[in-house]
Amino acid sequence: MTTQGSVWPATATLPEYDGIHADKHADVVVVGGGLIGLTTALYLQQEGADVVLLEAGRVGARTSGNTTGKVTSQHSAIYADLLDRHGASKAGRYATANQAAVDEVAALADRLGIDCELVRTPAFVYSTRADSPLRREADVAAALGLPARFVDPGELGLPVKAAEVVRFDDQVQLHPARYLAGLAAAFTQAGGRIFENSRVNELNTDHDIQAVTARGPLVRANHAVVATLLPIGLTGGYFARTRPSRSCGIAVRLPVEAPSGMAISVDSPVRSTRPWPGGGRTGLIVVGSDEEADAETTYQGLVDWVGSTWDFEVVPEYRWSAHDYSTPDLLPFVGKAPGTPLLVATGMDKWGLTNGTVAAGILRDLVLDRENPAAGVYDAGRIGDVQAVAKLVKDNLHVGKEFAAGHLGRLKGGADHLEVGQGGLLTRDDGSTVGAYRDHDGELHTVDPVCTHLGCPLRWNQADTTWDCNCHGSRFGYTGEVLDGPTTKPLTSPR
Ligand SMILES: Cc1cc2nc3c(=O)[nH]c(=O)nc-3n(C[C@H](O)[C@H](O)[C@H](O)COP(=O)(O)OP(=O)(O)OC[C@H]3O[C@@H](n4cnc5c(N)ncnc54)[C@H](O)[C@@H]3O)c2cc1C
Ligand code: FES
């Protein structure tokens, strides 16, 4: 039997915090309780600032809590590309900052006494092709000072026909939800305040900064850190400068001992693996993405890959999906959003456990008016590669049009034909479209399937029973509540 939902929150005790009931004052308001928000809040509170953290749902329960749990400077094969696009100085500072983040996460967990299954282990990146760019990647990464080398494919430890393999030594894997729970506990022990189920739907910056919550009360502060995966609403225009990308994960028990290292392929579709200690010696986590496929097909692709690699019939114990954002020039945006006093962090490209730890250091130093060696590399105000940005905006529009054409998730027949547990787009007699889902009690839930961020049509995700917007990554539950931004408003009921 497969549980729908990430293995990590299901096997951690996440602390619970009350919702906000009255207006508050603080030096800093942090919006978002993922890895970036929690780490930034902890850093600042430990430096003597008075910090309030507002979280839309539960801390650590969204992307950060649903990762592969790899804390590594090995970001697939990025360093040769970074060198070619940005030169040796920026590529070197990115490498140094991320390798330092690996050590920082290990040091934080140790200092704070966080029990998060943290293990030092190698991280491999491999290709089944002999003409892959990995030999150069190893040379560039090593020249930038990283513990990387091209190794014999036999070292990989996966039963795949790897032709080229790069090994990064002494990286870290951990249980992400337990790590986040530990950060939250340390923050509140240091005097920080967390309010859960307190979605911010407006950031006023006219005089002081006011973070207004959907519950009503607001937080007034001198500084605001927006750590909401993608800044909410239209802040800084980052929705048009980043691309959302979904990955799916499964936790399985193999018929043999699981490979001990972490690994990721550069071939398409990507397969990322690491041991799953909770599953015993045979436990394995596999994460992958397929840009062209829906979630159900992607889950099946992971199951098929594990089944054919280890030759057995796979029934995952858990399966889940999450998304993150990438930028056209490979570097995250961290710092002051153009035209506002708001501090932001986005575009971690699925490497936010290290990049996000770097981001937290930059955000802390910006609030405290200190220099940070990585700040210029992650500059949130850069325009970047204009052609790549233009292509991204065009691609996003194309995605919107494709959905507008109604290619995806449209069902035949009316609501009466909807089976229990089934959802999709229905065409009404007057030709209008309605989003519908019949829950396991037989109750029908209908929504207007139009994203409340900028109006893109939504796609029904049957595997996760959510309404997803592929334009900028907003996601809604079947009753219309917001699960992921940038939107802050729930779906409306059909007219
Ligand atoms: C499947 C998958 C696997 C990954 N694996 C790895 C990995 O192994 N290693 C690695 O380094 N990176 C990995 N990543 C990337 C990494 O998880 C992210 O880059 C990182 O978690 C981003 O952290 P965050 O704090 O920005 O986002 P989140 O963890 O999503 O936190 C944002 C928080 O803000 C809250 N929020 C949103 N809107 C509002 C609002 N309006 N008001 C209040 N709160 C709000 C959300 O509820 C959420 O809790 C992976 C990503 C995916 C998708
Ligand atoms: S997330 Fe921007 S339109 Fe849906």
C-alpha cells in the first residue's frame, strides 16, 4: 500500500504553533517557514534581532520538507556551465559558498543537537553516455576548489550502465523534516515567534513594512524577508524571471542492500537516489522529473526505473511531489527586490538546502548591513541574460495558451459521471468550464479553474488531487485553498 505524501513529514514530529490573533511589532518579519525562512530567522534572532515568522500552513511542510535531503555542493553538472556563462570569479564564489553551506548545515545540526539522520557520504553524478560533459565538469569543479574527481564507474554502486562518473567527497544527507523541526525549535528557544496557518496576502511598504495576514492581524517591522519559494503576488516580477519545475519522489525497499552513496544522472529523465535510513538497509529514495509528463506518469516512470534496475515488482511505501524554481542564468535571486525594500530568495533550482543556507547568510548580512562574499553572485536585482529571460517569458506564455486550449484534464460527460476520487474539467451546457472533484464521501467540489495569480487556466493533477498552474507554479487543493504561491487568494466558486 502506497501512502500519498512525503516520507519526511510522516516520519518526523514537526512542532505546532498557534495562528496570529493580534497585530505584532518586530525588527524583522520573515514570511515563509521553509529552509530559507527558518535559517534566516534563526540567524537573525541569534544576532539579537526580534523576529516574527509567519507561515501559511505548517513550518517545513512544503518544498523544503519534501526534498531528497541531499546537502551537497554537487548540483548535478553545473560548474562548467557556470564558468562559461559567468567566469571563474563568480563560478568560484558559488562553489565556495555552497561547499561552506554543506559544512554549515552539519555544524548547525551538531551545535543545536538536531537528530536528523545526518551522514557524511559521497555524492555522485553520472551518465550512461560515454560522450557526456562530465569529464570537463570534474576538471572545472576541482579547479574551483571542490572535492570532485572523475572516477571509475564501478565506484557508483548503482546497477546501471554508467559510462562516466564524477564523485564529490564528504557531502551530507539528512532527514529534511527533522532538520527543519530542529531549526524551528532553536529559533523559538532563542526568543523568536512563529505563527502558523497565517498566510500573508499583502506586504505594504508605504511607511514601515506591514505584513498583512489573511486572518486579519498584521506584523509591523523594519525589515521583511519574503521566503515563500517564489515571492508572493507580483513582487519584483520574479514570477516572469523564473520557471517552476515539478519533481516526484518515492520511498521504496529494495530486495538487496541499497547503494550507500547519493547519486544523480545527467541523462533524461533525471534519476536522483539516496539511501532511506527509515526503510532499513534496503531503503532507497528516488526522485525524478519529467517535464513532459503529468504526475501519475512521472510516479510510474520512477517505479518502472526501480523495477527494471533491481529487477523486482515495486510497490513504493510513499510517493509525493513538490516543485521549485530555476532561473535562466543558473544563479538564484537573493537580496533586495528591485523597487521595494523587501528582501527575497528564489530560484534555487532544486538545490535549496545548500543554496538556501547561503541565501540565509546573505539575507542576515543585508539586514545587519554587513558584507557577504556571495551577495554579488546571487544579486536579486540583476537583469541577467536578457535573451534567456525573454525566452522564458515566451515559454511561460506558451504554457498558458496550451492550457487555455483545454488539452489537459478535460472529462467527457457531466458531473454525474464523475466517480469517487475522480476530478477534472467539465464543460457545462452553456459551454463554460468548471473544475470538479468527487471526494471519497461522494461529495462534489467545484471551482472556477482559473488561477488567482494572473489568470492562467488550471490543470487537474489526479495523482495529488490538486489544481496546478503551470504558468508560475501556484497550486490549489480540490476545495480551492492555496497550497503553493505566488498566489495568495483561493479559487472562486463557479458562477
Ligand atoms: C522534489 C524536490 C527534491 C529536492 N531535493 C533537494 C535536495 O536533495 N537538495 C537540495 O539542496 N535541494 C533540493 N530541492 C530544492 C529545495 O527543496 C528548495 O530549493 C528549497 O526547499 C526552497 O526552500 P524555501 O524555503 O524557499 O521554500 P519552501 O520550503 O517551499 O518554504 C516556503 C514556505 O513559505 C510558505 N508560504 C508560501 N506563501 C506564503 C504566504 N503568502 N504567507 C506565508 N507563508 C507562505 C510555504 O507554506 C512554505 O512553508 C528539491 C526540490 C524538490 C522539488
Ligand atoms: S501562478 Fe501565475 S498565473 Fe498561475
